[in-house]
Amino acid sequence: MITAVQKPFNEIFESVKEYGSLLVLGCGTCVTVCMAGGEKEVGILSSVLRLAHKNGGTAADITEDTIERQCDREFFDDVREKIEKADAVLSLACGVGVQYLSELFEGKRVIPGLDTKFYGTTLEQGVWSERCAGCGSCVLGKFGGICPVARCSKSLLNGPCGGSQDGKCEVDPADLDCGWQLIYDRMKLLGILERLEENEPIKDWSTGRDGGPGKIIREDMRL
Ligand code: SF4
Ligand code: SF4
């Protein structure tokens, strides 16, 4: 899933306080799972915004709603009227949802309420960890199913670097596992350690962010 965290409240309030009517719009998928922008967070944030206006002697009509996904057109039908009526929308979706909402409702002010972080997984309640950097050309099959791009701090394809100590990464020796130690341990477990003796060629980074904005076209799926 895409992970995100809510921006500091003061930053959010500063960015929305000028609007007389504001729709706080949540997203029911990834950011609900990572407890940043789902229905519950929309409710809490809306209440605190109302309180902040009251305490500051200002007034604003704050409405709230949450749709299944803000990155898909079909889910906006139910909230179209609310969006059109509001002066601005505070979107609690990831950066994809915020931008797609802006594209669909041109001329509407859309303010992000979250900081989008990474593609990751839930390790335990309240702890999320990055697993993929969306490089566009997956090499997991060569590295025992552990991603050197996302899990090595330097995205080394021929690691480890000299900073790997006792299984930890020099970027945060107290808390961060060395991605290459994880790769080594997994490949040893799988009995394929000898594969690491092969030099991994330079990766074509143009398939990811370095190649500019990505696009997928599936001719077999087009109408
Ligand atoms: S190799 Fe690329 S696509 Fe595969 S998990 Fe890593 S970043 Fe994601
Ligand atoms: S210590 Fe390990 S994870 Fe950190 S940069 Fe070096 S090889 Fe990568």
C-alpha cells in the first residue's frame, strides 16, 4: 500500500483557515489502512478544525466525507455536489488522490492534508516499513525476494557497502537493518548464496522516476 502521515495540525490549519466552506475528504483505501486519512481521521480532524476556528473567533462551514478511493474517477460521483459547493477541499488522500481530485475538479482549490511516504507494509499496529520504490523493472527474483533498491539506503545492487556493521546500516545503526545483510541471510536460507558471486550489471533507471513521469499502456485492455 501507499503509506502516509498526517501533516502537523498547525500547518493544515494555516493552509485552510481562509476558506469559509471546507470539505474534508478522506480516502477509504491505503491511507485508511495506515490510519492517516480514513473516515475516522476525517472525523477527528474536522472536529479539531471546527474547534480551532471557534477558539480563534473565526467561522467556517466544515463538512466531511470519505470515498472508497480518490485515485479513481468512479468514486467521486457521490461527493461531486459537496466538492462543487465547498470553497476548498482538504484531501486526506495520498499525493495521487490529491492530484487526481484537482484534475477532475479544475478550478477547485485542493489542499493536501497528508505527507505521502512510501510503498510499504504493516509490521505491527502503528509500524509501517518501506518495501518497494517503484523502480519499474523488478529485480526481486535475483535477490531472494528482498529489494536492494528500497531496503538498502544507497540502493546498491552490488552490496554491501563498508558501512554495514553487525547487520545494521550506517544510516541508523540503532534501528535500521542493513538491506544487504537481509539479502545475504535470505539467500543463504534459500541455498542460493552463490548467485551473489555474479556481478549485477548497471540498472536501467529510466524505467523508474529517472525516466520521467511513468505511464502504462495496455493495448489489450483499451476500448
Ligand atoms: S526491485 Fe524495483 S519494483 Fe522490485 S521491489 Fe524493488 S523497487 Fe520495487
Ligand atoms: S549499510 Fe547496508 S543498507 Fe546501509 S547503505 Fe550500506 S549496504 Fe546499504
